[in-house]
Amino acid sequence: QLRYYWEDDNVSCKMITACLKYGYEYLGVSSRLVVTPLTDRCYRTLMGALQLYLGGAPEGPAGTGKTETTKDLAKAIANYCVVFNCSDGLDYLAMG
């Protein structure tokens, strides 16, 4: 479960052992996802990766909510999120 704490004039977002500073990025008003055990597991994995200054690339069948889960976590910790929809034709030249 993602929790928020006020510490030393900053807001911290904590989940298990991962701790991130709240980003204060306004991402607009929209609905939030329903938290399921799979969503929570994805949150835990991505929070641990972000604490280590890494990223995340959820994989699985189409239509299972990978993109929406990632964007919802970004909204929960108020960080800007860029999503790349990759295909077989995408290479390093296309990325710039």
C-alpha cells in the first residue's frame, strides 16, 4: 500500500522499503484505477526500481492494463510519465 508522510518540509511516498519524494507535478484531473493484488505487485516492483533510479517495462498480453497501471503510479507519486509503445520496427534511430 502506498502511503504518504510529511517529513522535513517534504512529502515522501513510501511502499514497503521503497521511499520516493513526492514530485509535485500536476497531471490533470482524471479517475484512478482500482487497486487489485496484481496492480499492487506492479506498484511495489516499479517503486523499488524508481528508488534505484531505474525504470520499468511491464510486459504481458495486450489489454491487461500495463500502461494504465504505470501512468496511475506516476500520478500517485506526482511524477511526469512518458510511455513508449514499442514494436519490432522500433530501433535506436527512431528514438532520436
